[in-house]
Amino acid sequence: MTNYLTLITVAALAELPLVFRGSFMGMMDQRLGTKASVFITYASGGLLATLAVLLSGGVNLKGWQNVPWYAFSTGLLGVFIVGTISYTVPRLGLTAAFTILVAAQFIIAALLDHFGLLGAAVRPLDLSRWLGIAILILGVWLIMR
């Protein structure tokens, strides 16, 4: 079983390329525009994913019928995320843009957990979670002022 330290390390390491990508997409947005930045981001990622699939012998799509229809919207949601990052980073800066992004993710995730929406396990918002959300909002305000 994977321990929490390993999971925390992997999750933290995933943020490193995310912030670099945000910075690079912001550079492209300023020089080429948002649409071009999103296109280059997805075209290069799609090419890499295609090569990985081809070199690894393909993918197994058995059971795709059991996946909820809305789960297939991940690519569309990704385009929105990439476009939003590309647009906001050069206008707000990396710190502000990612602070808002991360705080919004936590708040939305807490609501999905609270109501058990979209397959999330129900984890009610208790006092400590509400306090955490309040601290997140305070942190966003302090960074943005």
C-alpha cells in the first residue's frame, strides 16, 4: 500500500510542471494570443499522448460503457482550464493566478464532497473545513491586495 508521504510527494511534484506550464502559457498568450496558446498546449500534449500509446502497444478501452457520460468531458474541461491559466497568468501574475486557482479548487471540491456530487464520497463540511475555506479566502485577499 502506498503511504501518505509518497502520495504527498507525488502531488507536490505535480505542481512544479503545472506552475512552469502556467508561466510558459502566459508567455505564449502575450505573444500569440489565448487561442494559439491553448492550441499549442493541447496539440503538443496530444502528440505526446499518441506517441506514448503507440509505443506502449495501445490502450484498453474495455468497460468504457460503464463510465458516466460526463466523465468524458475531461478534455473539454482541460481546454477551459488551460485557456483560463493562459489568460490570467500574464494579467494577474503567477502567484495571484495560481492562488485563486488552488483556492477555487479547494472550495469547489469541498462542496462536491459535502453533497457527494459527481461520484465524490460524502464528507460533510464541518467547522474545521469552514474555517479552512475562510482562511483560503483570506489568503487570496492578502495576495491580491
